[in-house]
Amino acid sequence: MKAKLLNYLRYIFVGLIVAMFMFPIVWVIMLSLKPPEYNFTIPPSFIFPPTLRHYWWSLVDPGYYNKHIYNSIILSSVATVMAIALSAPAAYAFSRFGFKLKNFLMGWYLGLYLAPPIVFLTPYYFIMKSLGLIGTYPAIWIAFQIFSVPLGVWLLKNFFDEVPRELEEAAMLDGCGRLRALIHIILPVGAPGFIITALFIFVFCWNNLLFPMALGGPEVKPLTLSTMEHFRMIGVTWNYIATGSVFIMTIPAIIFIIFRRYLVRGLMLGAAR
Amino acid sequence: MQKKAIVAIIAVVVIIIAGVAAWLLMAPPTPITPTEKVTIRVLALQDPFWFPLNDLIPEFEEKYGIDVVFEGVSYYEVRLRAVSAFLAKSPDIDVVVVDQMWVAEYADAGWLLPLDDLIKRDREEVKPDDFIPEIVHALSEWRGKIWTLPVAAYGQLVMYRKDVFDELGLRHPPKSFKEDYEWWTWDKYLEYVKTIHGKTINGVTFYGTVEVGQQPAPIVHKWTQYLIGMGGKWFERFPEAPWNFEVKIHEKGKDALKLFLELYKYSPPESIEYFWFDAGVRFGKGDIGILLWWTPYCYLIKQPEYMVPGVSAVVGKYDVALPPHPEGWKVGDHPIMSIGGWSLGINPYSKHKEEAWKFIKWATSFETQKKMGLLKGDWGEYQFSDFVRYSLYKDPELLEVYPWLPTQLEAWKVGNGKISRPMIPLYFTLEGILGRYLNDAMAGRITVDEAFEGILKEFNTALKQNFYLPEYAGPMFDDTIEYVADHLKKLAKG
Amino acid sequence: MLKESKYPYFLVLPSLIFLILLTIYPLFYALYYSFHYWVIGSPVIFIGLDNYYFVLTNPLFINSLIITLKFSGIVVAIQLLLGLAIALGVSGIKRGQGLICALLIMPMSVAPVIAGIIFRYLYFKGTGVVHYFLSLLGIPLPPEGILGNPDTAFWGLVVTDVWEWTPFISLIILASLLSVPSDIVEAARVDGASSVKIFRHITLPLIKPTLFIAAMLRFMQAYNTFDIVYVETGGGPGTTTQTLSHYLFYEGLVYYRLGYASALTLIIFLIAIVVINIYLKFTIFRGGE
């Protein structure tokens, strides 16, 4: 039957796509397990005696990446919470109200996302220096907001838009205050949207390189920086880059896998209407 | 019902405030101890010197009772953080590692503490006349003062496969100027590269050499070695006074580029995108006949991966020799070797200048550098021979492990870092221009003449826009190696 | 609509204050120095609009602008089309959709810098898997390697960016596909409409807003592409892959031509705003959001 063939093709297509996109990731995982002699063989080696010594170096002795993993987590999670706290009210306002400066403000928020990040580096250094925050977590948490809040506002606004106004209007007609309506009605329905927004903001903070480079110090160095340091002018240690990359990929992946129900549920939000 | 919500919110806020207050109050008071332990922060990068030095830091901390935060970050981060700190007049960094061409910039901006007085004061310990003048000239001195102490110095030497040379009956290049060196010209070098290219020995098909084409910096490092090796220079007169920045780079530059393009023909074609380390790694793979490159590669090629223990394919099969020279050249004619490397400087805004100075003295001392050369770590073994002091080149233990030290020592005499890559603040812009055109020529997109047309035009624009032409607007200094040698001797005498 | 005229402003205020504080100083800093000559070690000299003139007449700037616009346009187009195809494919899969989504989000969670390093490793001549397999398939590859050849280096970067972001785009499109009311689709199918017709007349109009927004967001990111250029090609060979961000990085943080770089920053920003505005007008007229 035509439908069955189509379905077959669909599965093959998706399977191929997933394989192609996963391949570099799998390859990097392999690189992290290869003895250095196998890094650059001709032809590239798929079969090799795997070794854990690079992970040993990364996590145990000298445990090079431990602090950086911790830093990345702290930097990204707190920044995400801050961003959500700041952008949620604004997103709600943009979604539910029409007010004079609305379009201008929305455009301005979006425009910030366009600014080349480099322009912020030196001025932020000065600001943080005068606040005495260079090399501390708060400096980077604050700096991350410059792209997290615009992103958060836009994503959350779209998710709020998908929640029908009638829900809270009905609640308020019943005598609820707006705040209560928000907490009891909107939040539960919009929770998947919050979670997805938080996840995306988290990933963007997690992947960020420039702000920690400019404002940070050794105590707050995240994974992106420390992995990239192995790519030096005078020599590259690929296996350590590979282990660092694996750590960089794994933690958001784990979070996404944990929250995958919300991923799908958030995506299904509209269909449930 | 609404009241409950308000009460709940207020309660939460009160709890949070109470918690923060408690945390603040209960934080231990800053101890006022009679002897405060000083911590100094050193901002460095992970060039080969960093690894053994990092392993030796505990010794320093033990000996002097000073805690050290010894950072090894990426190249651009070193620059970004140092410049940001200087611009903000921040004491956050005490010792900063300085690349060869940054010294002029930082010194002119007042971002380094001049070290002459400190060197004179501690001359017994520092032994200034033990430093090799050519190195100090290239890495540490600007406008007559010494701003940093060199910690790792790089020259450029020839690494060649002695087994391949023997197999093909080629004469080994000279390791000393006391030998017969007149025959080792650029023409001979090219001839050897051609001879080796394409031959199959023990199952391996060889490339004559390996070039480096990544722009902007790697290709310029390679090409300026050819430039200076042929007696070329960038400007009419620099660094000897009076400075005249009329562009002369094309005079010998065209020949240097022609040679470079010829050599590229006998090099793996992908080397057009090679970074510094790619060339070294490639040589270590075992299919390259000759490599003329920075001296750290003399030892780096022993391990297949940077700072990871292992044995490459060329261990025991290669030797190191002097760089080639133009026909008819004699020692003393003009410099033929590029000099680069790293030095350590003190942040003038640092709050621990004495401790920073102690660190610099220790890191550049004979004892420490010898230990660095002999150290084994989880990064491998015997991975540092970028010595800056005469005494280190004469040490028997080091000579045993790094047999090319006598060659390296002699090569300094014919090197000049300020001619091959002028240490002017505009250097990076000019390097960027060069990198583009050289790379384009390497890719065959423009001819040699077109390349230099473009280079000259852009050089002149940049020099004019930055007040170097028609007349240099700033103060000048007669910057010669003789001056530096003299100066070091004076400091040694006190 | 509920009218409380002051209420929304209070809601917006916290984020607004934060962002104003974070943008005012950099803006004035850049503005001030854009009118001055300043490099490390030099005094700060007022030169009026000279920097702007230098930027706009600099062939390097024009070159990087063209390359950036070309790059952004191409990757966004590919990501939209490919993302749409993937989303359509995945939307029909009942089992394991969650797992597939979680897997597909992974490329995005690789930092662009790391993706650049990974792909550099994959493109190596001989030892890189991509190069090796392409040569096995008989595809002619330049002798200098994928990243060493001016024609292919650009596409090497395109592939890296496509790899990193297509799954993300496909998930966004998937989200809006799933929000298409199934009853309408069912009704149309019952009426005998073909899948293609359904897609063209029902699905596509409904997901258009999402497509436009996704394209816009992605374009804004691609416009500022820096990490992968820095690691994979250094802007080369020559200047064939130098994006605006990369060019700015060199002028600002390597050469430290701070005056020139400040003017360059503002120009880059202005161009972006103009492009986005044109895009928004274009999509609004076409019946977008």
C-alpha cells in the first residue's frame, strides 16, 4: 500500500538524518577514547583499543575538568533563573497588553540580540571592575542577561500567546485577582513553555565563550574556555579537547533527555487545544 | 484566600532576607594576621615552557612562602585579559607573559614596570650578563630599557631526516659555523627538498618539506624567516636610529615569496591551511624530509601529540642544523634568523611587585630552567630547550638530552628578532596584511608581483594612518644588539 | 482587552532597567571612541568621522559584509528547508518521538567553538573522516583540503553551521506543525484532498509565522558568526571566509585599533537593524505575523 511505503521511507529518512547528525558526536566520543596514535591514521580508525586514560586525566588525576564542569553548571543555571525571572513579567506584558511603547520595546529587545557580542567585552570589564566583580560568578551571570533576556522575552511571549486569554479572563470574572489567575491558571498550562525557554537559555549560556573569557578568572572558568585552551598555537591535544567536548555535550543532553516529556508536551501544547 | 497568599509571600521574603543576613553576619571575619600570605597571579599560556614550570610552582611556593595562581589560557585570552586589566588599571594580574611584539605596545602605554633598576639591585641573583643579548634584544628591550625577562626563546633551525639524507647520499647540513657552512645556501636547500620529494624509502613516500600557510600569523612567521634569511627587512631603517619606515619589504620579499612558493610545490598541498603545530605534527608523522621551523619543534616532534607522552615516528631519525643563508654570506654580514618567544613582565598596578619580581627571577633562573629541561611529567618528558642563558647551553646534563643545543647557541649570533618581525605597535595590522597576500599567492590566486603591489599599498595606507609615515611621529631609539649586550654588562657590574 | 495602562510598564520594568544599564555604557563607549584615533600606546585623538570613512571605504569591510550576508542567507535557507523536511518526517512518527527530539537537540548543545574544532578535525585531508569518505565516494576534493581551498572552505563552514542548527530549527517547526488543529486536516482528508494540497493550503499558512520567526532568529545569529570561522579557517584562505564578526574581532581585539573598531561595531549593528527591518516589512506585507 502506498501509505506503508511512504511510512517506510519516512522512517528511513528520519533514521538517516539522525545518523548523520549524530555522527560527529559519536566520532568525538570515539576520539575521547582513542590512544593518541590512532587520532590521525589513514584511513581514519573506527576500530582501536579504547582507553580511559583521557577521562582519568580529565576527572581524576589531575581532574582537570572537574572545576570547569562545576563552573559551567553554576554559571548557566543561575543565569537562566535570573533571565526567566526578568523576562517572564515582560513577556506576559507583551503578550497580554497593548500599550504605547510596546512595538518599540519589542523591537529594541530583539535588536539587542543582533549586537555583536564583542562590543560588550571591554565596557563590561570596566563596569565589573568598578563593582569589584571581575573573576566572580555574578559578573558573568549579569553579562549573560544581555542575550538571555531578549531570547527569554521572545520565547515566553510566544508561549504565552498560545495560552488562550479566555482562561484567565474567565478566572478573573470569577473574582480572582490577576496575580492569582497567573499563578493558578497560566503557570500550570504554560509550564512546558517555561521549561523549554529555560532549557534554551541554559544551552546558550552553557555554550558561551566570550563573556567568561573577558570577565572571568581561573576560579570561574567554564568548560567552553578550558576545552578550547587545548587548541593552542604551538600544539593541540585532541584527546583532551574530545573529553571536554563530551562533557560540554553531555550535560545539556542529559537535561534534555530528563525533560523530554516537556519538550514533546510543549510542542504538543497547541494540539491539545 | 487572598490574604493567605500575601502572608505566604511576605513570609518567604522575610525568610530570604533573614537567611542572607545570617550568611553575611556569620561569614568569618577577615583575619588580620601579622604575616599575611601573599598570593600572586601569573597570566601565561600553555606554550611548552608552561608545563614544566607549572609542575615546579610548588617548589617556588615552598621556598618563598608566596602562593601562586599560575594560569595557562589561550593566546587571545592572554592578550584580552591583560589589556583589559591594564586599561582598567587593575591589580588583578601581577605577572603577565608577553609575546615578542607586545613589549613595545605595553611599554609605550606604560603597562610594564621597567626592570633595569631591579636587575641592577639583584644582579648577583639575576646575572644579567648570562642572558643572551640577541634574545633580550628581541624579547625584552624597547627604547633602551628592559621591560621583561625572557622565559622561553625561539629561533628557527633546520630539522632533517638524517636517515633519508644518508639513504640518498646527501651531505648533512652544518651544525656549526666552525664547520664548512658556505655550501649551505638557499639554492642548496631547495635542491635538497626537490631531491627528497617523491622518493619512497622504507615504504614511505616523502614530501621534500612542509610549509605553513594559515593566515595571518603562521604563514608570516614562516615567510619572514625566508625574508631575513635572504637579508631582507621591512623598513628602510629600523630598529637602528634614525627610524625610517619607508617600506622596503618587497626588495628581498619577492625572492622570499618565490622561494616559499617553490617550496610549497614540494610540500603537502594541505599545508596551506596548516597552523604552527600542524607542520611539527606532520614531520613527526614521518613523511617529511626537511623542516625549517621554530626551535621548540626540535623537541616537540619527539612526541606524536602535544604534551601527551608518546613516541613519534621520527625519534632517533632526525638531526638539527643551522638555517641556510644567501650565496656568499659570511657570519657577521647580516642576520639570517628570526627570533621569537615569551618573556615575563610586572603589572605596574600590581600590589605585590616585589613578590612578582621574585617569581620572574625564579622562573628565568639557571636552576629553574635546567630543572624544566630535565623534568618528566604527565605531559611527557624532555620537552623544553628554549633556553635564554649561556650557562644552560653549557650544562652537560642538558646537552645529553638536547644534542642540538650547541647549534641553537651558535644560531643566536646570527639572529635578530626586531628585523624579522619589527616590534612596533602596528605589527599586528601589518602582519594581517602580509598574511592575506601571502596566503593568496600560496593559493595561486595572485602572482608574486600582484601580492607585493597590494602589500605595499596597504602597508603605506596603514603606516600613514598611524603616523609612521612620512615621518615617524614618536621618539626614536638606536636599538642595536650591541647596545643590549653592553647594557647587560653594565647592569652586571652595578 | 483589559485596560490597566500602567500595569504592563511595571511588568516590563525590571528587565528593561537591567538591559538599559547593560547597554547604555557600551553604546556610549563605542560611540565616543568611534570618533577618535586610539591604538595601544597612543594618545586618544579626535578625528571626527574619519573612522567611519575608513571603514566604509575599506575593501576588507565590504568583503566581509558580502560574505556575511551570503553566509547568513544560505545557511538560513538550507536550515529552513531541511528543517521543514525533517519536521515533516518526524511529525509522522508515533513511537520514540521524544527520544528523537532529545537526540536532535544535541548538535545545538555543542558550543559553536567546539563544533568548529570538531569539524576541522573531520575535514583534515586523509585523516579526517569527512574527507576520507567523500574521496571514497569518488567526489573530487581539492588537494589543499576542504578548508584550504577558497571555493570549498566557505561550504565547509556552511556545513558546520547547518549541522549545528538544523535540528534546532526542525524542532521549532515540528512544534508548530503539531499545533495545527488536527480536525481541520482530518476534514480535508475526508474530503479527498491530497497530502500535498493539505500541506500547501492548510498547514503551510498556519506555520508561516513560526517559519518567519525561526528564519529571523537564525539569521541574526548567523550574522554574528565568529566561533567557527575563528577555529576552522581563520577567515581564509585569503579572506574568503571572513565574516563581519571575525573581522571585528581582529580589528578590535588583536590589532586593538579601538577607534576604528568602535566605528566598525556601530556600522555592523546598524546594517543588521536595517536588514531585519526590511525583512520584517517584507514578511508583514506577505501576511506573516
